[in-house]
Amino acid sequence: MAISFSPLHPVFTAECHGVDISQPLAAEDRRAIEAGMDQYGVLLFRREAPLSTEQQIAFTASFGPLEPPYTQIRSTEGTRLENPALADISNLTPGGGIMARDDRKRLFGLGNMLWHSDSSYKTTPAKWSALCAHVIPPEGADTEIADMRAAWDMLAPRLQQQVRDLVCEHSRIFSKGALGFGFTEQEVRDFAPVRQPLVRRHPGSGRLSLFMSSHNGRIVGWPVPEAMMLLRELTEHATQRAFVHAHKWRVGDLLVWDNRCTMHRARPFDDARWPRDMRRTTLAGEAAVPAAA
Ligand code: OGA
Ligand code: MN
């Protein structure tokens, strides 16, 4: 059965059918998924049961090297998922209980509810993220994704001109710091800002894209309040409903997004009451292509 895509939104995001992602991919299926990702920016693979750790890693790694693990905030109770290739996007402790309200990992993770692009605070940010649903709460906890290529296309020409060649500084200090998260001195040193072009060319489609993220806290050469105001204005533009897809999870879903041309955010749920267990694999990126190139 050949791979096919059914769009889930007018401007991006599709569901991919006709491939068993728990098995090694045939070269033509891999190429079809790559082409689908380049076109849609986000693909949903719907399955009865979540992929195993090994299957999720193998599927992701068929598209390139995984992002190496890097400094994370640990739960007071230790690490739940043994394999460092999996990012633990859950509210659970290693024992399976719900994290305490003041657990640093929980407080840090609340920042996922701000619009962001994964690891934009790394010199070379992530390419794709693949998030697999193991346990979902009965209500809330959608993941919303916004199309940054459509956002660029629909930006007023005057603004396009103004922002096209700007360079920004990204750090988790800016994103989690905006929520009042308290960092240790060591973390402040570890989380030194990195520079990213505000507009980049998406390699697979050739289209220009805004590259935005809550981690973005400065525009190089700009006074800070003026920079923050412009970034807020751009974020508001880029996350208007016309560019946003809200994903309602089912157990077994694997949602794959291209961080180079989308932003996403978690939506709230009653995390003191319901377990939510999501596991993410992440593809390493390549140096950004600035708009001017
Ligand atoms: C992530 C993320 C959002 C969510 O996995 O990178 O931001 O809804 N997840 O859990
Ligand atoms: Mn994320």
C-alpha cells in the first residue's frame, strides 16, 4: 500500500497513511515521508499502541542523527526514562506517581505552554521532533502547532523588510525566566544565549520561514524593550488561529513536527490529578540558512 497524506488543516499538517512505522522503512517510504514533512511541516501517524522505545528511536534515526542529550532539569526524584534518547514529556516520577507541585522538572516543563521551537537555544537547533502518546488525560493537554512559513508569507511587506535580516539571541533563561523560574548560578552559565537568524530558508521547500521561540529574548543591536515588543507582535501574528492546528491526542499517536518552520505549545490540563506520559525523540539539525543566503 502506497503512502498517502490527508491534510488536517488548510495550510499545513497532514495525517500519513499506508506505512507501518514500527518496522524498518523502505527507502521509497522514507523519501515519501521526507517529502511530506517538507510540504506539510507536521505529520501525524496514528496507531493502536505507542511505539516501543526501540521502534521510536529506529523510526526517528532513519531520517538522520538524533540530537545528543544535553543539560536538562532533573526531577527531585530522579530520571524516569532510562534511554537518554527519549525526552520525558510527562508529569510522572520514576515510581510512576504524579510529580510534586514544586518539583523543579514540573516547574521548568510548564514553559512548554509558551510557543516555542525545540532547542532553539542550541547553536544548531533541532530539525524534527517526534512525540509519542503513551498516557493522556481525559481532558485538555492538546498540543498546538503554528505554521511559520504561512506566517512569513502573510506578514505585511513592510514588516518582512524590517525583520528579514535580524539576528536574535535564544536561551532557556529568557523563556523559563519570563515565568519566574529560578536558575542556579551553574545553570545560568550553562544556558548562555546563542544567536539565530529571525528569518531562515527552509531547506526542503525553499520557502522562507519566521524562526520564533519563547527562548528568543534579544534582537542583536536592538534595545531590549523594543526587541521584546517586536517579538511579541510577531508572535501574535504568527500564532493567529488561521496558522494554528490543535492536535487532540489519542494513545499511540506519533506527531512529528519540523522545528525549522513551526512553533508549538502544550495546552493546560489538571496535572495534579491526571497522569500524562509523552515521549519525544529529536533529530539533530544543521546550520540555519539565513533569509539573505
Ligand atoms: C515537546 C513539547 C508539548 C506537549 O515535546 O517538545 O513541547 O503538548 N510538547 O507536550
Ligand atoms: Mn517542545
